[in-house]
Amino acid sequence: MVWRQFTVRALCVFALVAGIIPTATQAESPGGSNMSISDGNIVSLEYTLTLDNKEVIDTNVGGAPLTFTQGSHQIIPGLESALEGMRTGESKQVTVEPKDAYGEVDEQRVQEVPLEHIPPDARKVGMQLEGKDPHGRIVRPIIREVKDKVAVLDFNHPLAGKTLYFDVKILDIKASTTP
């Protein structure tokens, strides 16, 4: 019995030295790995998004995490680049300028449409409509103004022209399973 305990202990020491068993500095942190975010990693995070006026626009804190593949352009570019190198458990405040988020407001995307093309109950400033563009893609313009015979529709993203403030916490990082 003494010989067996020695053998098991010796194997554990060998495994530690060989790097087979992680040491305290190599061990995975709770809920995730010790790797840092880089292209191809699957990242799970929680976030709160606010604007200049500190109004909370969106948050998933207390809910399901946002999970995406780093480098695949599934999230806005400014946030994606700010997350590069972060590790599981780290938190960060990120400011994303319009050019790295939803772009600047493009006045060419603001158009007048005859009122007859808009349902009567939707002819209110701030209403978001849904329709299809000439290529069949779904568009969701917002009514900015209602005039006598036309409505002014804004086809820009609702967050275009706005600086975005994110509070993020990295919950998990995994290596991608696809090459």
C-alpha cells in the first residue's frame, strides 16, 4: 500500500512538471479558460449599453450571455476590437464612436414618402415601420416628421450618429471547434 501511494504521488509530480496537470497559474479560472480573446474564439459576455445621457439602451445582465465568434463581425467593430486580449472574468468600459458602431447619420437615407403609403394609425412621429426595399430586404424606417401630404422617413439605424458606452464582463472564452 505504501508503494502504491508513492507511485501515485510520483506520477502526480511528474504530471505537474510535464505540464499535464495544470498548476495554480495554469488552471482555468472559474467558468472559463485562462486564454485571452483572439480571432476565432467563442466569447460569452454580459454587457450594459448606454448613451451620452446615461440612458440604458440595452443590457443582458442577469439574463442569457451574448455569445459570438471573435473576428467574424457578428458584433460592431469598435466593441469587437476593444475585447481583443481580454480574459475570462475581466470587466471593461468601452466607448465606441459612431464610425466604429452604426456609422454617422446619412441624410440620403432620410426620404419623403407619400402619406397614402403609410397606414393611417402609424402616421405618428417616432413610429417604426417595417417594409421591404427594392431588393427584398426588410427595412425598418422611423417616422421623423409628418407633413400635409408626406411623411419623412429615416432609414438610418436608430443608433447611427451616436457614441455608445459599454460595460462588459467576459464570462467565458472557448477555442472554436471549426477550423
